[in-house]
Amino acid sequence: MTALVAGLTLPLLAAFAAIALPMRARVPAALLGAGLTLAASLWLAVVVWQTGPVTLSLGGWQPPIGIALRADGLGAALGVMTALVMTAVALAARHEMAASVAGPRAGFGFWPLMLLLWATMNAAFVSRDLFNLYVVLELITLSAVALVAISGKAEAIAAALRYLLFALAGSLLYLAGVVLTYAAHGTLDISLLAARMAAPSDALALGLMTAGLLVKTALFPFHVWLPHAHSAAPAPASALLSALVPKASLLILLRLWFEAMPDLAAPAALLTLASLGAMAVIWGGLLALAQARLKLIVAYSTVAQLGYIFLVFPLAGGDGGAQVWAAGAWTGAIFQTLSHGLAKAAMFLVAGIYLVAMGSDRLSDLRGMARALPMTGFAFALASITLMGLPPSGGFTAKYLLMTAAFASGQWAWALVLAAGGLLAAAYLYRPLAAIFARESAVAPRAIPRSWQAIPLGLAVLSVALGLLSSVPFEFLQIGRPDPAAEGL
Amino acid sequence: MSLTLFALTGAALVGLGVYGLLARPHMLRRIIAFNLIGSGLFLFFGAAAARGTGLDPIPQALIITGIVVALSASALAVGLVVALARSSGTAYLPDEEGRL
Amino acid sequence: MADLATYLLTGLGLVFFIAGTVGLVRFPDQFSRLHALTKGDNLGLGFIALGVAFQAESWAQLAMLALIWVLALLAAGTVAQLVARAALTEQDKP
Amino acid sequence: MSVALDITLCALVLGVGWATVAGHGVFRAVIFFITYGLLLAIVWARLGAYDVALAEAAISAGLTGVLLLAAHGRLRRLNASQEVPLHLNLPAAVVAVGIAAGLGWAWFALPAPTAPDLSQALPQSGVGNPVTAVLLNFRAWDTLLESVILLAALLGLWMLARDHAWDKPLGLPYHARPGGVLASFGRVLPPIGLIFGVYLVWAGADTTGGAFQGGTVLAAVCLVTIMAGVLHAPRVEQAAWRAALVLGPGVFVLSGIAGAVFAQGFLALPPALAKPAIVTIEAALTVSIAVTLVLLVIGPPDEGEQDA
């Protein structure tokens, strides 16, 4: 209980301290807050591991009146991943976003925005109330747009404005669905909605909410805003934006389809979601192939990697009855979410180091960086293994679970998409890897402290470790897993 | 009877806002369109809340929260539009400038 | 009797509002429009407030109506001045 | 009789809404939008939701209108306010009619209303006004996040400043003529506005009003004093303003933690202490909301027009 509350309030208090305190006390206060929140997230995971899902009705009021929070295996696991990525970004930002380096404005704004984003991500993972999730999504959007606009360049402002445009459209679509749901059932709590009497307007409400969340997750037709926003932001902010922000709206989508309204999962809807995911995998991969800048390749790779997770809908669906493979598909999708978060953050932090060291992230300027900064080259390689889905990385475990579910359920088409996606990832990641590990000795880059280089390496190693020691996370994710995820939608 | 009237007005306002959002590329107009859609949705929500015996206070609180959220988003959007105009001389997104 | 007074006074107030709007539409330049609008609407609001005052049940509501009218007068007068000054400086620019 | 009033009101709202979207010129759209907000406030009063009517008029019509007007003024000076005339965009019209028709159909397809029963919860909430009870007691977590959203929007706005203007005062320098109409208005209005704003917050516990509506009125008064030159626009590095920004959300979070430690859960208000706790939270929230709204309207640190 207190772990859950600490996970929500500590980053908020640290953000307020980072705003109100005088100049030299801000970064220490922010780092202290980050450390405490990391501890709170790990403590919550231990509590959930020992005693099962933790439920808390805020203010002591039960759901139809109050808001309920529930930390199950999925929420706690994403909380730990967020904590690890946030701590790594905070340590990297100490070097890159220091007021002396990035200027007084970015130095002032980055820390509170990062901590506010962290608090709202923790809130998104545990909230059970649809309108509360709308407010959380809006706060995530505002902090993320501010993080994009922090770099101050003209294209960053245009990218931030386009991002805000799409995100507000998505929020309003989601809000329309929430309004219809409350008007029909008088409650907004996910558990109460699961036990509701179906109303004819529910399909429209779920459709509107899904459309809104797809826009915010930047799934295929709505992905246009993501690459420029994520590459225009400063590298630590890009790591947060790509690794974490889409996961919040994705998690709400999973909660809606698997916990709030599983009875509305028509096969046609599941098919559309998965085919959009498949097109995202292919389209994102192709566009990543065509990019010349490292940050743009990594940003388009986000569009592709997010597509895999949408394959969970038909795979965990199956055609009714208890399917043994459904649990594997659902857990595979969560493994992909977790390992992608860690690997993508590592990649963007490496790109940030190269930008500081060489002044540019064009592939032609990064030839031979592995010889100059060996740890970063190794980190980028490990992260690429995860994104390609090669053993023993977490990405491989995810693809393995999804593929077995695809073959067991006879839907081999999705297995084909998984294989094609893996090949495409190998293709678009080969060019940066070839440049970084080139034989030529790079022109002398600026000296980068080894402690800074170790941060992305740590994240990349964690994303691979997720595959090596995958039995513990696998059991962890089964805690409080929704029933439809077991026997299919 | 008047509740249906208000609800249908809300729905029509949402439609108007969506049309304004898609058909008018000027960014300041798009912020106005977002506010139109939001207020139309809230009007629909308020009419739905008034259907029962008394006026259900929970939707009223949600609507006030929604209005303040809409203000914050509009404030940031307006700031971004002014910054865009200052840095690139136009209040249109880069790819939509062609229509000017 | 009170209702009759209310009908009469609010009716009169409406007439002044219409006069103000006609002035806004018909008058040639900004300053005469401002003049018509501020005068017409303030008087119109005064009459409507007076008319509604007949329906008031308590002194507090009467005081509230008077306060509304005074604040509206203060705001309308100031805004009219500021718009006129802005229009003046706009004219003097080349 | 009242249905006729509702019909005319709805016709007016839709007409002004259409003029906002279809009229030519962005300035016309902004002015019609403010009119639309005020008409909508009357519709909310007709529905009996007076708190929402106040919020709609003060925040949605008033403050958003001021933001849009100020932005249009800046765009006009940067000659970025001209636009292409409206040509009928068929796909947009189809999507718009589709969504509106969907909502319209949903209205008739809604089952019987099942509002949650607050009758036994309200007496323990500590306040008379049910909306304030929901905002500050039952769903306090929403309101806390909402005040943090205002803070995040302000931080985002400050990030749009230029680096060399970071230590300059916020927003454009206002130069009201000394002794002029605005200067005197800026001295006459504040006492009345202050009393009215504080009354609105205090009355929010039992009748219409609340922290957000009262905070908006106080923000408007503070804006007028800054424009009149009575008060000087603050700088980012002035600690007092930044402390006021985080006062509201900070007190809210700390009272939530106190609830977790002493009462039975996070954000829990024991019925005996509920009223004083809510009043303190609302007072702190009002200060933060008023300051944040003022700084949102003034804008990021700026050194004035020579940058145009």
C-alpha cells in the first residue's frame, strides 16, 4: 500500500522541489527524488510478488464514487522498467542537460518535466478509473510535448506542435468514449465495467476510446508525428519519449480490451488491430531503412517495434474456449513492451553520447565510433540484438512466445509478420552497426566520461538479461493477469 | 425534451469542431476547434447527467476538471503557435504551408 | 403589478440594446460605433436590472443587481476608452 | 415556455459555433468563440449546473479567449494571421457528420440512467456543495493531477522562451499611460475583484463556486494590475512566485500523505476534520491556480518586440 503511494507522490514532490528550490539545489533534489522513486518501484514489485495484486481505493471511497488503484504483475513490471529507464536518463542528463551545457532554460525545465512524466507513468500503470486515465494521459502529453520543445530549434517546435495536435485529437476521441461509458453505466471503474450489463452504445464507446489510444500510441496510420518529435528532442528526452510514453496509452488499450470490455472483442476488430500492427512493423522498418541520421532510424524503429505488441489481440484471442497458448501470447507482448523500453532507451542515450562527442548523428560522421568509445558500441550492439529479437535477448523471448502462440492457434500469418519484422530490424540496424564498428579510426571525439558511457550499456545488458533470466519475469506477469488473457478474448 | 435538445446540440458542436479541425489548417483555428469539440462533448455529458432524478454531481466535477485540462492544453498550444510563427514566420504546420 | 413593471422595464431595456446594435451596424467609423454601443448597452442593462429588481425577494438580491450594473458600467467605460485609444494610435501609424 | 427559450439558446449556440468555424478571418473566429463560450455558460445555467456554468464562463470563454486574443495580436505583428478562405472539404465533412450522428444515435441508445448513490457519502464529505465534495474528497486524485497539469502547461510554455531571454521578465513589457484610464482601472478593480474571488472560493464549500472559478477571478484581477503597471511582471528566478506555483499541489500531496499516515488511506479525510482540511487545500490551490493562470496568460520570458 505505502509502496504504491510512495511511487506516486515521491516523484511529484521531487518535481515541486525541482521547481521551487534555488538554482544549485535543484539537480540534487531531483536525483534524490529519482533514487527514492526507483526504490519505491522495486519495493512495490517485491510486495506484489509476495502478496499478489495490491488494491487501494483513494480517500477510502469505493469505486462507483471514488477512484481505485490496483498494482498487478503487469503494472508493477512496467513500473520497474520505467524506474530503470528514468534513473538511467537522470544519470545521463546530469552530464547532458546540466545548466552549463544545455543552458539555464533547459537546465531548469528538464528535471521537473521528467519527474512529472515519471509520476504520471506510475499513475497510468495502476489506475482503474477511465476518466482518471484521461487526466493522466493529458498530463503525459503536456510533459512529453514540453520535453520535445525543450531543444528550442525551429523543427523541434514544429514537431512538438504536430505532436500536440495529434495527441489532443486522440485525447478527445478517448474522452468521447469515456463520456458514453459513464452515461450508459454510471461508473468508470474497470472492474465494475467488466461486470456491467452490455449497452448498445458500448461498441461505439470502445471504438472511440480505441481510436483515441491508437493515435496516442502512434500506431501505423497515425504514426506521422512520432519520428520527428522523438528525433527533434534532446537525447535523454527522446529516450523517455520513445521508451515510455507510448507504453502508457498501449497499457490502457490492453486494460480496456482484456479487462473492461472483453465481451465486445469481435474477431473483425481483433483482425483490424493486428493488421494495423503488422503494417506498422513493415512500414516502420522500410522508413527506418531510408534514414541517414541515427536518431531518425531509432525513432522509426519505435514505430515498427510498437506494431509487434498489437499482434497480441488475435493471438490471445483464439476462437473461443480455453486456449493453452493465449497466456503465452499475452505475456510475450508484455515482454516485448519491457525489452523494447530498455533497449530503445539505451539506443537513444548512445545517440546522445555520439551527438555530444562528434557534434552530429549522421551515419557518415559516426564511422569507427566503437574504436573511440568501445562501451557505447557494445551497448548499441546489445540493444540491436534485442530489437532484432535474436536469442538470448528479451526481444527473442517475446517473439518466441508470440510465434508459438501463432503456430499453435493456426494463425501462421502473424508468425510471418514476426519473421519479416525481425529481418527488417536486422536490415535497418545493420547500417548504423556497420558504421559504428567500421575499421577506420574516427576523428578525435570529445572525451566522454566512462561513467556516462556505462549508463546505456547497463540498460542494454538489462534488456538482454530479461531474456536470459526470463522465468522470474514470466511468473511475475501472471500475478493478477486478467482471465481473458488466459483463455482468449 | 430540452435534455434531448441539449444533447443533440452537443453532438452537433462536436461535429462542427471536427469539421473545423480538419478543414481549417490555421493552427489558431485548430485550437478553437479543439475547444469546440471539448465543450460539445461536455454539453452532451451534462445532458446525460441530468437525465436521472437529481443532477448527478460526479459528471459536473468531471466536466470542471475537463474544462481546466482543456485550458492548459490550449495555453501550451497557443504558446507553441506563437513560437512557431516567431521561428518560421507562419502559423501553419510545415507540410500544410502549401495550401496558403 | 410588479410583473407589469418588469415587462415594461425589460422591454425598454431591449429597445436600448437594439438601438445600440443598430448603431454598431450602421455608424461609419469606430468611434461613433463605440459611442452607440457603450451608451445603448449600458442603459439597456440598467433597465433590465431595474425590471428584474421587481422580482427580487430580498435586499441582498437588489444589492447584487446594483453591483452587477455598476461593475458592467465600469468595465464598459474602461474598455470603450482603451479600444478608442488603440484605434487612435492605429490611425496615426503610417 | 422554457422549451422555447432552450430552442433559441441552442440555435444561438449552434449559429455562433458555425460562425466561429466558417467565418473568414482568425480574429472573427476568436471573437465568436468568446461569444460562444458565454452563450454556453447560459446553457449550463439552464441545465442547473451552476458550478459548470461559472467554470465555462470564467475559464473556457474568459481565459481561453484572452489567450487567443493575445496570441492573435502577436501573430498579426508577426504577419502570420492571414489565412486561405474556407473551401468545402468533403472528407472532413463526412467524418464530422459521422461522429455527430454517432453521438446523436448513442444518446437515444443510452439505457436508463444509473447515477451512483451519494446520499450516504455526502454527509461524511464535510462540505455542502456536492460538486466540491466530489472534486476535493471523493475524486481528490483527479483534482490533484489537474492542478499538476496547469503546472506542466506552464513549464512547457516557459520552455518556449529563448535562451538569451531567460532572465528577462515574463511576457511582453506592458506600458500603460501613467494616470490614464487603464492605470486608474488597475487601481479601482483589485479591491472589488479580490473580495469577489475570495468569496467565490469560500462559498464553494456550500453553494456555487470553488477553487478553480475563484482562482480564475483572482488571476484576472492580477492580470489587470500587471497590465496597468501597478504590479511588475515577475522573472523566473524570483523564488516567491515559484513557491506560490507549487504551494497548491504541494499542500494537496502532503495532506494526502497525512491522510495515509493518520487517517485510513492516501487522500483520506476523516469526516470530523474534512471541512477544515478541504478549506485549507482549497485556499492553497486557489493561490497556485491564480498564479499559474496569470503566468500562463503573460507567457514565457521575453525581451519585447525587437526580436520580431
